[in-house]
Amino acid sequence: MSQGITSVHVRNLDDNGANVSNGICHIAKILVVNTTGAAAFIQVFDMPIASVTIGTTRPMFVIPVAATSGFQFIDFNEPGLYFTNRCAMFSTTAAEGATGSDDGVFVQCFLN
């Protein structure tokens, strides 16, 4: 029997990052909207934000999102993408960069 899905919304994601989960999790879907005037890159890590040195620590993967009305929807299907520590995300102006995006990057994660 599968578990229910919970949703986590992150508003104005930037180089300060956000812990999307409190520990081990499966992410079923990720939705990203970028309303800023520049492309954004969502860096995703399998560790808490306190363990990441943005621009140095290599992300698990990166989600590119176009400027102004950029939209990305990723469905990882059942059972989802597995995180063994904690899911943390940052939004930057380069794929593995350290400069944070401006306000206007929103992320919705669906965890099971």
C-alpha cells in the first residue's frame, strides 16, 4: 500500500537554500516556476543545506528554468526519487554557481 503524498512549497528560492524534507524521503514530482528576468538553475542535493557549500559541493542534479515565465514539471513516477539524507535545494544563476537567483523562483515538491 502506498503512502499519501505531502506537498512542500518554497517561495523565492535563492542561494540561501531550503530543506525540502526533514530526512529520508521519496520525491514524486517537482514543479518550478521562474518569474525573474534571468534563467534560474535549481540545484538539488541529498544533504541538508548546512552541509552544502554552494558553488563547490556538486549537486545530485540541476533543473534549468527559463527566464520570465519559465516552467518545469518533473514526474519521477512510482516510487519517486529516493533521498537517503535530506532533500535540499538552491536556486542560482548558473548550473553549479554560487550566485543566488532574484526573488521570484517558486518550487513545489510532492513527497511520498
